[in-house]
Amino acid sequence: MSKAVFFNSYKLKKGASVPDFLKAVENLNNEHISKQKGFISWQIFSSENEWADMLTFETMDDVKAFEENSGTNPNELALEFYSFINLMSCKSRYFTVEKSF
């Protein structure tokens, strides 16, 4: 079975503190996301004023279950993470990992 990725791109809200945002990411990862079924890794990327993250899970079912639960029932750590993001700028997609080197 192929691994699966949930890829998101977004902008932070004007005036958002990058160190505070990264701390919120770390807290969310350590206390919640890393404990989800099938979780492999979470990477955060930036380029000037645009950000992206890539969550990798063992299966597409795992990543979709995680995303569905996160969207309908976010915990306090997720709400803190979302508070830094300009939600109107978000673009999300699922990918299947076809090959890794």
C-alpha cells in the first residue's frame, strides 16, 4: 500500500508572529498529530510570505480520517494553529506517494 500525503499551502495572518506560529506547530505535532493512526511525519515549508505543510501517513484512509476529524472536531492545539493562518488563503490536496528516493 502506498503512503499518502495531505499537502496544504497558506499565508499567515498579517502581523502573526512566526516564532509563535512555529511553537504552535510544535505543540500540535507533539501533543496530537504525531499520535494519530498511521502518522509518519509533518514538514513545514516557507517561502517569503507563503507557507506550506505536508503530513505523511501510512495510508490514504489514515490521512483522510485525520483530516476529517481535524476539520469537524479541532482540539485546542489545532485551534491555536489555525489562529495564525489566513484561512481564505488555504489550498489543500491529497497525494499518493508513487516513488521515494
